[in-house]
Amino acid sequence: MVIIGPAWPLRGGLATFDQRLAKQFIDEGIDCTIYSFSLQYPSFLFPGTTQYSSDPAPERITIVSAINSVNPLNWIKVGNRLKKMRPDIIVVRYWLPFMGPALGTILRRVRKNRHAKIIAITDNVLPHEKRPGDKLFTKYFLASCDGYITMSEKVLHDLRQFISNKPATQVLHPLYDNFGARVTKEEARKKLGLNPHDRIILFFGFIRKYKGLDILLEAMKILRQKNAGIKLLIAGEFYEDEKPYHELIAKNDLSSLIILRTGFIADKDVKYYLCAADAVIQPYRNATQSGVTPLAYHFEKPMVVTNVGSLPELVPDGKVGLVAEPDAASIATAVIRYFELGENYFIPHLRSEKEKYSWHQLTEAILKLADDIQK
């Protein structure tokens, strides 16, 4: 088994996912190696501060940093190496059309061995932010695979616009259970220097236009006008110009209600941010699935999400959280409603619902899909 995708020393949710998936395969007795990137993004294309993690390497997982995303000669070399390895199954992550030429070329070399079954985990088929060449690159990549795993109905629908004659399976995004156990809200707030008595909602993760932080800031203006006494903790790195957000905070007189922790959040600190919040809020303009949702499930934090993409499927309204429309007034109303109901109202439903989100379900789906593929 080979997984192709980001892994340590690269950082971020994709790397975390790939490492946790590899661990699951290994725990189930399946030999698994990750082929990651020696160069994932050229520096001028990467919007954050650094692509690399300061955390130690994960234990028991072999990671080969081999793929250069912009060097065609490297793609042929890596493809030939994997072709000679003859793994039974290759699981490849696809999240951005930019990666289509590199991954599609590597996989075309591998296919020449007529042995490896290639399964793509398609996080996105159509990207959140469209660019020239997206459809061409995606079509090139998808044609190099034998089967597909999606983690939302929307992505499955998008996939079928490109590929209709190959098997595909939808699986729920497993829980991120590798950030440690829950801590009490009091302990988490003490660690982060937050007031133990405040009502705090959490916006977590990279900040990009499609995630709707600007809509949330407009909702915070409404909450301020209603004297709701609610603060917003923004924890995550800006992946675009941060100036408009600061201007919105100043314009709406929100500085006393906004807690900014806008650097990269190390893995060891993730649990404190999730556990410190009263609720997690995802005010997205559009979405496929979200890595924040399984994080919230793991730490048993209710969610307020918008009615876009697969979020309403993943967050049943009135059970594990509340669903609002992607506009400021609706989000503000949902936040007020959440605090009226109280966190404890949602916890029993969260604990029941989270049982669906196991890593074994994903590995089982991958192996079954591989069995269905004829080479």
C-alpha cells in the first residue's frame, strides 16, 4: 500500500489526514508507505508563512519526500520508481487542480505495470477558487485513476461530471482523533489566557474568502448591537490579505469582542482552542466537506454552520448544532439561539453521531473498492 499526498515535514490538515490514514492501515496489519512532496508549492504560490511543521516526525510511518510538483522530469522518475515497486494499491489525495499534471503523470507511469490499483481520495474536484486550467488539469488527473473515494455528496456529484464509468464511494470524513484527549474548558482557557466566564465562539483554520469570515464579522456587529455578550476567537493563519478583515473589525467597532490568534496553530495546541470554545462556527460561502467538522466532533463541540455544500449533512440541525443561511443576520440569529439552548443540549447527540466517523470505515471502503476494480 502506498499513499501519495502531503506528509511530515509538511504541515496542515492534508498531512495530518494522510498520516492518520497510514497509521490505520498499519494498525490493521497492512504495510503502508507515504510518498510525499520534496516541493509541494513554489514559495510564490504558498500564501502562508511556512509549509513545514515544527512537530516531530510521526512514529512507525515511512515517509518518502520525493515529489516535486513543478518538475516534469521528477514526475517521470517518481512514477517509474512506483511502477517498479508494484504496490497492490495506491491511494492518492487530490485537493487542487494545480497538482493534476504532477500526480496524473506519475500515475500514468505506474499504470504501465498493470498491477497497482489506483484509488483517489478526492477532497475537491472543482476548487473553491476557480483558475484557468482547472477542468483540464482535473480531467487529466481523474483519468489516471481506477476508483474514487469522496467525503461528501457534492464532491461525488462534481466527480460524476468528469467520470461516469468508474467506481466511486462516499465515506464520511473520519474524526481527527490524533490531537490528544479533551481537556476541560477551564484548563483550555487558562492555557490560552482567555476569560473563563466569557461566551466564546471559535472560527478555526486557514482564513480564505470562501470560509466567510467577513460574513461572520458582520454577524458579530449584529450581536454587538443586541448586547449578546459573545466574543469571537479567530484561530488560524491568513491565506489571503488580512487588511480587509482588520478594517471590518475597526469599522464595526468589534475590537473588544474579537480575539485574534492568527498564526499557525501547532498540533499540540489544537485541543486547547477547540476545548476553550462554547461552540465552533463555520460561516462558509461554499463548501465540500470541512476538516474542522470532524475536529469538533472529536472534542464534542457543538457547531453553527451555514447551509452550503455537505455541512448540513454533517451537522444535523438542532442535534449536533444549528444550520444558518450564509448571511450575517441568519448567522447572528443562530448564534443567539445556540446560547439559548445551551451547550449541554447538544452533547448527547454529538456523542451518538460521532460513532459514524471511524477510520476503519474509510480503510474498509478503500479495500472494498480495490477488490471491485479489475486489472
